[in-house]
Amino acid sequence: MVDPALVQHVALLARLEVPPERLPTLTKEMASIIGYVEQLKDLDVTGVPPLSHGGGAHDVFRDDVPAPSLPRESLLEVAPRREGPFYLVPKVIGEGA
């Protein structure tokens, strides 16, 4: 059963903020999605081979071929902040949470 508490829990896991006024709509939408997935359980898939994806996609990656790199100094020239031969980035681990 999909209820507003479940929607809030899923939003928390996804780190989403859900305004209280959106809960009724999102609850209905989530129930509809789950209902659709439940219908798929009733399909007879005997003899249907499993797929990794639903389309005719194929490996589109190019071969990994070594090539010369760009000059380090020219890349560091456009860095917003740097220290010696390194980019400086904001600290994100250990703050907040």
C-alpha cells in the first residue's frame, strides 16, 4: 500500500525534499507506477530470453588507444584555483552530514 509515509521515506532515501502539498499527488503517481509493475508480473514470458536492455543498442565505446596528453601547464592555467601542479577543489568529505 502506497501512502504518504512511504513517499516521504523514498524521498528521504533519494535525498529529495517533497513539499507537503505535493504528497497527495506523488502518492497517487507512485501507486499508479507500482500498479503497472504489478501487471507485468502476470505476463507469460515462457521462452522469452532475458535482456540486458530493451533496445538494439550495441557497444558504442571506442577502443582505448594511448595518445599524447594535453600539456599540464596549459590545463592548470584555466583552473579556478590551484596549488603547484594540482587543482584545488572545495572540501566535501567530513563537512555537514
